[in-house]
Amino acid sequence: MYEHVNIVDYDYLTHKAGGSKYLDVPTALIEKYKGLLPDFLLAVWERHGFTSHGKGYVWTVNPDDYMHIV
């Protein structure tokens, strides 16, 4: 779906800082946030899932898990 989005810099970050996927992102969640979040982030979710980088200092997360805070 987002193969047109260039995420070379993200791939470089993953290579330099390390990264590990902790969860795949369901297609329905990506569709839900289409047009609301940048295509770059959706492409990262699609290709890499939710991940942790830099020994846990940077995370990509499911925003639905934090809606109760907002």
C-alpha cells in the first residue's frame, strides 16, 4: 500500500540504532489513520510494525492504546 514512500532514513536509523519489532500493525489500523497521520509513519508501520529503537529510547506505538489519556 505504501511502497511509494521512501523510508531510507528510517532504515538507516534502524541499522545504526538497532531496532526490534514487538508487534505487527493490522491493516485495519493503518487504514483507520490514513489521512490523519503522515504517509511516512504509515509506511514504517506497514513495513516494520511497531518497533523499539536505541535500546528502548524510541518507540513506535499504537495511538489507540493512549486515547484514554487524550
